[in-house]
Amino acid sequence: MIRVTTLRGEEFVLNALFIETVKAEPDTIIHLYNGKTYIVTETKDQIIDRTTAFYSSIGLMGTTVTRGEEDE
């Protein structure tokens, strides 16, 4: 879960696992897999940093193996 702020200044918590895309046009727009869209005050880079930190906190970062990198 990551904390984000609406343009009205209301803070809420968003499940980062549902994020499909993040765009900066110039406001930051977060699109979720369920079709919902949120416009937030945080920058795209802040959302990426918070999402990456969340993934690390639940053990999702560093768990993937790129083809060809497996121990043989």
C-alpha cells in the first residue's frame, strides 16, 4: 500500500499491486487494473519510488530471474 494525495489535498492509501500505468501529463495520473483512475499531487518518480519500496517490503523485489541467468 502506498500513500497518495488527491488534488484537493486528501490523503488516501492505494494498493500498489493494482497499478497498471502511471503518467505525468502534467498532473500525475494513476490507472488501476480495475479501471479506476486517480489524479494525485505526487510526481511520477515519487509513485515509482513508493511502489518499489512497497514491493520490497512484501518481498516482491529481487525475486525474478531473467532467462539465461539461472544457475546451471
